[in-house]
Amino acid sequence: MSQIEKLITRLLGYPKDFTWEELIKILKYFGFNEVKTGKTGGSRRKFVDEASRVISLHKPHPGNILKRYQMEDVIRALQEIGYLNE
């Protein structure tokens, strides 16, 4: 099993210590790039793929650990696109 497959499996398990950086690796693997929103973007982050599909999230702060609802949102979005099995 490759490193990215292990990371995806980890995400699907909803770990309590899943980091923002780990999520970025997964999104990049599926072709998503962060869209810079300018000065007033705050903690909001948008990720867009080549087909202009958007995944919007708030970057966790002050730490970098994702909350469960954020993992659920990303998993649901990736399943709807067809990248993950339901």
C-alpha cells in the first residue's frame, strides 16, 4: 500500500489527530490546488480541481488538527466526485 493510500485510509478512519498538512497532501493527490482568496480570506480556504469543482474549508487555528465535521465534508465531496468509494 502506497503512502497516499495509507493517508486516505487514515482519513476514512476519522482520527482525532489528522492534520491540515495531511489533508493538503490528499487534495493535491486528487488534483486540487488551493485558490488564494486575497487579504480578507482569513481562515477560509478553497481548493479547485481542473474541472472547476470546489472544496471549501476553514483552516483550523490556532492548531492544525481537523475537526470531525471537516473530515466528513471532505470525504463526502470526494465521494460525490467519484474519487472515493462510499
